[in-house]
Amino acid sequence: MNTKALVTMLLLLLCTAIFASEDAGDAAELERKTQELNQLAERFKAETGFEGDITYNHQYMTFSNIIGNFKDIVVTSPQDTVSMRQIFDRVVAKVTPFISAREGQLIRGKTSSNVNGTRVRYEQIVNGYRIEGAGFLNVAYNYETKKITVTDATVSIPSEQIPINIGINQAVQIAIQHYDPNYNYDPGNELSNPRSKLVYFAIPDEIGSHQYRLCYMIAFWGLTVFVDPSSGEIIHTRSLIIEDYHCNVDGEVYE
């Protein structure tokens, strides 16, 4: 065997060993997280009287879906939205200690029903502000399976007040300086304004994790700028990649 072939073989063996080590580490970490979530699920069942299935979100170490029933919650009128509203509130009271939303952050929406069941969404509101892309808890009752499903998309955000030192028009002006100083901004013309709102958004950091921060979210064509409402600092930008696609369509033109 020549030297080149020997070196190539050794490199392949080294890479294989590294990947195998990483896979083993990932599997061990997944097993550890699963055991921890299993213990949390057992405590949830013991404290709430829940019977059914629970799926996990290993990234955030929370429950993703809870499907089943509670021993002390009996559904007698599943199509009665008033009765189900009370049922859903009792369910939320049971799951709140086990989700990311703090007490008092969930606001119940409209209870609705169709041929499959009755459902409601609780929106997570923190200090009066919504959470972009997350922050809700769905609760539903299925007529056929006679089971309750809870889907958790809440996030952990402290209820401490954030000082708002700049208004939305000032935030837009700051964003414009980054986007295009020549942008023709007319506060009185809604059609020409960038879409802007004050929300909580998951801002990425240097190591790739995300932290929810209150910020002005100002969307231009192809770019969204996030401005801190306390300091006026631009804390994040997000580009929208737009591509043109061309295609030919066969057909006839009718006049």
C-alpha cells in the first residue's frame, strides 16, 4: 500500500471516529433530556389527574402536545361553547404551572366549534404586547375521540416592564437611516409607510441562541429592521430574499 493511500485511509478512519463520537454524544444528550421530561410528565399526571399521551419539545424542554383527559373534568355538552369555555379555562389552570407562559399572561380568544370539535386559542400577552411568531396555547376537544388536546407554543418572557423611550415614528426614522436615507416617509400616508409594530421577537445572539426582546419591528420591502424601544439601537435586521421566476403558460386569450 503506498503512502498516499495509507494517509487517505487514516483520515477516513479519523473522520468516522469523530462522527461516531458526536452521534453517541447526541444520543446520550437526547436520552438525558427524555428522562428528565418523562419525570416531568409523571409529576404532571400525578398533580393534575391527567390520563393520556404527552409529546415533548426537547429543544425547549417542554411539552409539545397533551392529548387525553383529566379525571375531574367531565365534558357533558361538547357543542355548547359557553360550557366548553369553562372546561378550557379549567384545563389551562392545570397546565399553566408546566408551560413557559407566566400566570396572567394568557388571554382567552373566541371559542368556536365545527363538525370535528370545539376549540379555543389563548394568546400570550406580556406587558400588553404580543409575541411575534409564537406565544399561544391551543386547547381543543374532539367529538369522535372524546379527548382534549393542548398544544403549547408559549415562551418564557419575564413580566418586568420595559421603558419605552422612543415612539414608533422615531423608530421608523432610525430604521430608514439603515434601510435607505432617501426613503420618502410620510407619517400621514399609511400606504407609503413601512409596516411597523411593537412586539416581542426572538432576537438571535452571537452563539446562535435566541432571546425574546421587546422591539419595534419595521418591515420594508426586502428588509425588516428591529429597533430597541428604550435605547433606539438597531438590534437585528432580517433580509427577505426575493427571486424572479419565469414560466410559459399555454392558453388562449379571450376578448
